[in-house]
Amino acid sequence: MPAITRIFNLNDSNWGRGSGGGSGNEPPRRPQNDGRDNNSGGPPDLDELWRDFNRRLSGLFGRKPSGPPGGGNNGGRRFSPSSRGTGVGLLVVVVVVALLWLASGFFIVQEGQVAVITQFGKYKETTRAGFQWRLPYPIQSHETVNLSQLRTIEVGFRNTSRSKVLQESLMLTDDENIVDMQFVVQYRLKETGARDYLFNNRGPDEAVKQAAETAMREIVGKKKMDFVLYEGRTEVATEVAALMQQIMDLYRTGVLISTVAIQNAQPPEQVQAAFDDAVKAGQDRERQINEGQAYANDVIPRAAGAASRLVQEAEAYRERILENAEGDAARFSQVLTEYRKAPQVTRDRLYLETMQQVYTNTSKVLVDTRNGSNLLYLPLDKLMQQVSQETSAGARSPSAAGGSSSVNVPPPLAGSVLPEAGRDALRSRDRNR
């Protein structure tokens, strides 16, 4: 440390003026140092320090001073090469260069990324995140691939939906209509797909775009236009993603399709107005169909109910007619049996029952008498009404225990009964006619 202080003593006022100090008219001179006594004069000059460094460096490479000191640009010394010094110097240089070359093989891989190492251009291995080392260039090299990055491609437009690319967006449907499809595909790389992504395809991102366009055209070509534009968007996007993944696996691109999102699906602008009119007409048709279906749902059940009621009434009528017919036949058989036993009594009974039925349903009776052409009017309706009132009144009045109630027949009704002889006369006259 004192030696360095003596060399760089900048506070010395006589530095550069010589040992004697000189006169005031003499110009300043550099301090002289012959290398034999550093304490006799001032500190050495910067040029002297540089020459000393060159001498030491030359000695490191095998050049040693020779000849008498003094004179010349090298302080009066000449250097001659030394084989041993040269070898040591070259070895040091080689070692330093080799260390620097080996140190260039260290690299850092960030989280979510992998490094693909190639040896003389051929795939060697894939390294994970962390501090890694490989053989330096040109033996080995590496390329970093981001696996966690979500990549996006746009098909049919660029940046905004107004910037359309018609060559990509116009597609033909199954019913021979043209639709304008604009969609976005998002994808990332598989965990083991870095090698395939770099070496199996020249342009993997462009391959994803072409596969997306191909898959969308194939799926849309199998669907109807209305299905693609309205209710089938989600289904179409799902099928396109599945088909794209199959294509990417077939080409071994190392790509994993995440989502396919349809941004816009519409008819071409040239036929948009006509298509809107067709859509409105279709909506009107659906509305009228729905109204007709609602009317049918209201009328058909009622008609079915009425038809069922008529069928049931017809069935009941048939049963009633059949039962009545069977009953009449059974009664006729019984009457026939009784008639064979007592014909006169049966005849009178049938006559009385028939007349009772006739008089029950008739309010007026005309009777032809033999005495003249006068007609006798019998107010049977009034008489029957009077009888019914008296019968109901007698049924309401309390009767004695064990007794019976009697109904008084009015004289006109009692007098209207024809005697047996009159009845026989009427019967004989009817038969004669």
C-alpha cells in the first residue's frame, strides 16, 4: 500500500519537475526513473506504467528482456521469445476461453415453458422449468417453447367482425345455401407436444388455421341453414372442435384444441334483406300453425267427448230397446198362455188396459152414441186433475190405525163407464166395419 501511495502521490508539487526543482524559466520535465531507485525521484509517469505492463505481458508469453538497459522505446531493453513462457501463456488463454465456452451452456427455463435441446440439429431431449445446462454451441442448442400460452386464431375476419375475409367465411350448407361464418379457435400445446410442434410441421399455427377452416366447412356442409344460424351453433362448434383435434393428432402437431367460438353466423350481405323477409314469413307460418294447433286442441277433445256421449247414448238406447223387446215378448208369451186358459177374461183385461193407456195420454174423448148425432164431451183432464189432487190430499191426511182411505169418484166419471152390453155393441160394430 505505501508503494502505491508513492506512485500515485498527486499532492506532490514537484511531480514532473525533476529532482532539483529547476528554475522558474525552465519547462517542466518528466521524472526520470531507471528502475534502480524509486525513492530517489518522484512517482513514475503513466507512460512508464504502461510500458511496465507491456513488459510483464510480454514476459507472460515468453518474451524476456535482453541487452543493456537504456535507450530505445522499451527503456533500453530488448525481449527475446521463450518456449516455456509461450506454452504457459497459451494454456492460460485456452483455459479461459474453454471456461467461457462451457459457461455459455447454462440457461434458465421459466415456469410453464420447456426447452427442446438439439445436438447437431437433431432432437436430443426436452427439459423442464429451472436452471439447466447443455453442451455449448455448436454441439448443442436449445429452443424454448411456452406450453401454458393460450394461442388464438381468427377465421373469417381480422380483429373486428367488420374486417371480413370472404374467402374464409363463406360456406355452403346441406340445403345449398351460403352462410357467412366467423369464428375463433383457441388452442395450446400438449405437455409432450413441444417436439412435435417444432419438428413435425413447418408451420403449425398455419396448419391449425387450415384445419379449422376445413373442419368448419365439413360440418356446415352436413347441416341445414336454419340449424346453423339459430339453434345449432353450440352443436356445430363442438363438432368442429372434435374434428380439428382429430386432424391435429393425425398430423402430429402437438396441439390441443381448447375451444371453438362462433362469433357471427349470417347470410351474405347481398341477400340479407330477402333472407329477413323469408324469416318473417317463416315466423308467421309458425304462428299460424301454433294457432291452428291450439284450436285443434280445443275442438278435438270436445268433439271426441260428444262422439263418446252419442255412442254411449246409442248403446243405452239399444240396450233399452232390446230389454223392452225381450220384456214384451216374455209378457206376450205369458198373456198367450193365460188367453189359452181363459180367452174371454183375457180379452176383457187387454181391452181395459188398452183403454186405460189411451185415456191416460188423451185429454179429450169423443163418444158416438146410437140415439143421435150429438157428441158427448167428457172433461177428462179436469176430472183427472181433480182425482190427483184428492189423492194427494188423502195421502197427506192422517188415517186411522188399521183403516184404509177411500177416494170418491165424481159422478160424471162414474157415469162415463159404459155397461157391458154397450162395450160388446161397440166391439161388434168395430168388427163389422
